Amino acid sequence: MKKSLLAIAALSAVAGVARADVSMYGVLDMGIANLTSGQSQNPSMPAGVPTQIYTTNNGGKAVTTLAPNGMSQSVLGFKGSEDIDSGLKAGFILEAGINPTSGTITDGLSGLSQGNFKTSTGADTSRTGQLFNNRSTIYLSSKDWGTVSFGRQYTISLDDIIKYDPLNGSYAFSVVGFYGSYGGGGWTEDARLDNSVKYEAKFGGVRVGAMYQFGGVAGNNTANSAGQLGIGTDLGNLSMDAYATFKKDGLGSFPSTGSPTASNSMLGIISDNKAMGFGASYKLSQFKFMGGAEHIVYSPPTDPAGAMTIGNYQFSQYGAINGANPATSAYVQNKVVNILYGGGIWSVNSRLDLIASVYNVRNMDYTGCSNGIGDQGHCAGFLQSYAMVADYHLSKRTDFYAGISTQNITGGVATFYNIGASANNPEATQNTTTMVGFRTRF
């Protein structure tokens, strides 16, 4: 009798799952990469390629290694939905970014927390030790009125940048893919927003979106908050989207300058950020051309917190907490960053895509910067990057790729994009990444 009851309970559970339409999915991406100026691989780095960023202490040296996540972030996810009534649907998404070469949850800050970049590569990132570091979302969706979602989710700006980047945010080859600060409208931590509500809908030929992050600070409802608006349309083969964002008390992470007091002890610069962006694509026969632009302004924080917790890490304030004192504030003269990116995809046949892309990032002078090889407060310069990739599809779910990307910096922009340049190695302003990889989806 007990066995019969257990069998009935099991069948009921399976039937319930079937009605709820729950499934598991994922992506695994890895290959062999070489950098002319790199760093030892960190097994938890989201961009598994031992990247050029943050290698100033070692000056940047050539490195070849097995590397994950060249074309896309490897993930393991769970999703489900349930039809409720009259075109209304409820659902959820739980998604974790992983590194398939090590089996670890992606966590770029683990490299930064090991003492000023000394042991392995790391980077500012929105994946900071959370289990479901990509998304943790529930939503309600209506055929007529769109979708409203809650939790940890992608920003509108990140969605648009990935959409119009020819390399779709590739970590190995795309500047806007690796440097996630653009998707966050200033800081990488804000490319995915916790405690947020997001609305997306399409009315006729117009797409609209809005997003708000609750700061959750007692006594100040606007501290640490963020907001985004988006609008777009499709006109035949032409697609366009634009967005505007703000973030109060955004935080960019940096390593401790000495021996950290704890493995999760970090430093951060806090700023108020505003950004505007635009992207467009046009399909012509076997070719698809696309690109975009973004303008970011970093200003003194209006509600400086002094200390923050993000994921598994504790952050202390780096520098002054406001713009009242020009001698100490990092943002008395606002920091301005402009980026242009574009290129195209040639679908040679049903299996082979050839992709080319170019990226230009310009960093203006701002108060409080230090480029390490120049004068304090003079950090103007630019980063230029070119990339070419061949992507061969063995099937609908599996592909091989091979590509090359070059990155060059000019002027004091090295303060933000360290390609191995430092006071001891000022000539290390160029890096080349080559990678061949294999990607499968399930």
C-alpha cells in the first residue's frame, strides 16, 4: 500500500512538472587561446581567456592555455512557465554562469581579491559569487500587454548592446563583451541588477521597455537605485533600439593595494552614472550589418554609502565619497567615456558565418585619475580593437570557431584598460588574442 501511494505521489509530481513546462538548459564553450600580453588563468574568471586587463604588476607576458567562454558565457539554467488564463502566463528563470574547464561558478572578483592582481587574472564583474549569477527571475507575461519580471535580471542596455554587437558579446574577441561596464551604463556590476522590476512590451511596430532597481537603503529610498528606459522598432530589414539609463551610487571594484585583510575584502569607487545608447542593424541578402554607440558620464555620488556588499564581497570606499574637495575627489571633473562599435556578419552558407567588427573607446580627462605613466588628472586617450572570427555550425546546437582580435591603447586611457602598461613597462600598449574553440548547447 505504501509503495502504491509513493508511486501515485511520484506520478502526480511528474504530471505537475509537465503542466508547469519546467526544463533544464545550458551552454558549454571552451577552446585554446593565446595572448601576447596576458596573465595566469583564474579558474573562476567569467571571461576565461587569460585576458590583457589588470596585468600591470607582471607587465603582461605571452600565455597560451585552455580557456572557457570564448564566444559566449557557459551557463546552466532552469526555466519554467505555466499558462494561467486568457493569454496570461507565469514563469521563472534561474541561470548560473559557469567555467566548464574548472567546474566553478564564474566569479571575476576572486582574481582581484588575491592581492592586487598578483596571482592571476581577474576583473570587475556583476558575477560575484552568487549561485544564480546570471538571472534569478520570476515573471508574468500577457500576449496583449507585455511582460513584467522581478528579481536579478539583465539590463535593457546590456540586451541592446549584445543585440547590435556583431560578435554578440564574445569574451575573447569583443570589447563590449569583455568590458561589461557598457552594458551596465558605467560599471560592470550594473549589467545585471538585483532587486529590480522590468517591463517589456511590443505595441504594433514599436518595442518599449522600462526597468527600476530598488536601493533598499533604510531612510533613503533613492540611494543605490537605478532606472532604464528603452524604445525600438523594426522597419523591414532595418532594426533600431535606443536607451537611457541612470545609476545612483554605482560601484566599480578594484583590488586591495596591499595584502587583503580577508579573501573577500575589496576596494571600490562609487559614482552616479548616466548613459545613453543607440544600436541598429540591416539585413541585405547574406549580409547583416550592425553597430551602436554609447555615451557615459560618471559624476560624484549623491548618496555615498562608504561601504557596500555585493555578492560574496565586502567593499570599502576608495578615495573621497563626494565631490566637495577638488584635491581628493575622483569625480570633480566628470569622467566621460564614448564608444562606437560596428561590423557585419556574412553568412557564406547555411553552416559558415564570417564576422568582422571594430571597437573604439574614448576616455576623456577627469579629476583624480592616474594613468601610471603620465600626469595626475590627465587620462584622455582611446582604445581601438579589431576582430575577425569564422564560426562553423556542425548542427543547430554545436559549432566550431576561430578568431583573432587586437587591442591598442593610446594616451592615459591605460588607467582604465591596462594592457600590461605600467611605469616599469610603458611600451605594453598592444595585445593580440587568438582562439579556437568549440561550443555546444543543450
